[in-house]
Amino acid sequence: MTAECNSFGQSILLSGSGTSPYSRSSCLPLGAVLKPVGELLNYLIGRGYTLIPTVSPRPLTPSWEWTSNAVYRFGLINRASESSYLHFINRIHYIEITGNLDYSAQITGTATIDDGETFETSLPFAVDLTSNRVGIYILQYMLRTDLHDEITLTISATDAVALESYGCFEMPRASISEVENHGVNLAAFGRNAPIYHAANDQYSISRLFDSVPKECSRRVLFTWGNLYSGGAYREYPTTTGTSWVNVFAHPPQIVARSLDGAATSTVKWKFFGAAESGQTIVARLSINGVTSELTVNGAGVTVPAWSAVGNAVVPTEDLTTADGRRGSTSYDCDVQFKSGASGHEARFLGVTISEG
């Protein structure tokens, strides 16, 4: 009896005796099955994800939200900087601006996006009583090696305007390549392809399964940045003490994906803060009694900086329940900070939390 594998990995009886047209075989699935799966995965990887969820960072004090010159700094935790997954996916920045209704003449200005390294561009806008809100789209062409710690949004206008919302997301691509984007190597999925390749996981069937949780639909769980206008940051939490201070009166709720059924997941986070020269500001995330601390060395209270990227353990969703909540688990995430030494001022100015 002789047999060979068909395109579905089945061993077809070609000659000899037997009671079934098929016999048990150890044949691997061939390209006709795995190639379309690989193409689908490349499509999913190429969709991109949200870098900064749409936020409305308006201060509580009405007189401060209206300004002719505003600066916002939002932190990024790049895929490329945290792993070997480098993507050539362009970004879209969406900015929504409202003009002051008390001002009867047209207000003109520019919105500028700056990543601090390779990209800076401005677009003009105009608002008046008949067209009081304007949306601006800025396309950022990315290089594969671009790694950015933050995005700075600057708004300059002839009179007072307010930032209604801002968001940044990667622009979907129709296809990606294994060479430039760490996608699936389609040519490797043929007859006798290995299930696991120790030297390069792009050349094995296991790549199909490893890539899905790493590449698709990664969540930015929370982001917040403070308004800078009139030469100063506005309404920032500050302390000179060494006891923990809550940044938010109502803590944000943080819930990560449950990729393997685990009740918790390790995520990335960093914060933006300032301390007196030679002093420190310490921040922490605290959720369900599990904490993670990071520190920024001070260069002066008006010279803020981003901390290093740290890890935090947060609860995951439960897909077996109607509301996705995991029993009595609390999803409240206390964002707290303190001065590294009593009597020295520390200022908390921003935070971002993202799946790694």
C-alpha cells in the first residue's frame, strides 16, 4: 500500500488493500491550508493599533481651558522599543478644536505634532461662530526604526481656543512583509515545514500561534497628560511629603486581555513628572494590593521628564461572564506619587499604561 498527503494534510490511499480511502498519517498540513492562514495573520498584524486613545484633556478651571497657546505631551510605549517587532505602519493624528463663542471674529491658528525625533508638521485651522469646531487630520509617515517616547501637540491661535479631543492610531495596511514587519514567512509553510524552528520563529507553524496575542489588538489601557499654557503646567497634582498622594479622585479602571485564561496580565507603564534639582519623584500603580513603583530624578520642578518603562500586574477580563468582570475582582487602579524626600516639591504631569 502506498499513500501521499493531499493539500489538507490527509494521507490518500493510492494502491494496495484497505477498507478506507484514508489511512492514519503524520503528514503536516500543507501550504494550501496554512498559506491562507498566514495571509490572514499578516492582514491582522497590518491593521495597526491605537497609540493614544481619544482623550479630552480639558482642565477643571474654565479660564485655563481657553488659551491661544497650549502644549500637551502624551507618552508612548512603542511595540518596537519593547520587543523585536518593528513595524512600518503610518500614523494618523486626530485633533478637534473649539473656538471661543465670545469671540465674534474668525480665529485662525496651527496645530503642530512633534515626536521629538524625526517628525514635526503643522496644519492650519480656522473657527468662527458659524463653524465653531474643527477636526484636523495629520498623517505621519513612519520609518521602520522610529522609536518615540512621546508625542507633543502644540496649538497656537490668534485668540482663545480649547482642545476638545486628541487621538493617535496606526493606519491599517493592506499587506505586510515578513522582512520589514516581522510578519509570517508564507514561503516557509509548505510540505514538511517544521512545527517549531529554534533559530527563527518566523519559519515555523508555531509562528501562527505566537503572533496573534503579540501583534493583534494590543490595548493602550490608560493615558493622561497635563495642559501647558502661559509658561506653566496647569492643575497638576503636587506634594512635598513622603506619603502617597492619589493623582485622580476617581481611579481609572484597568482591564487587560486574557490571552491564556490567566486572571492577571503583566503590562507596561511609565509616568511624566518633575522634582527639585537633585531630588526625586516616585510614582506607583496599585491594584488589588499589587504595586509597581517608578522614579524620575529631578532637574527642577519646571523640567519634567519621563520615567523608564516598568511592569505592572493587572487583572484581566473574564469572557465567560456577561459583563466581562472576574467575580469580585477590583479593576480600580490607584495612580499615586510622592516626593523622594520630605520638604521637596514633586509634580505629577502624565501617565500611560499599555499592554506590552
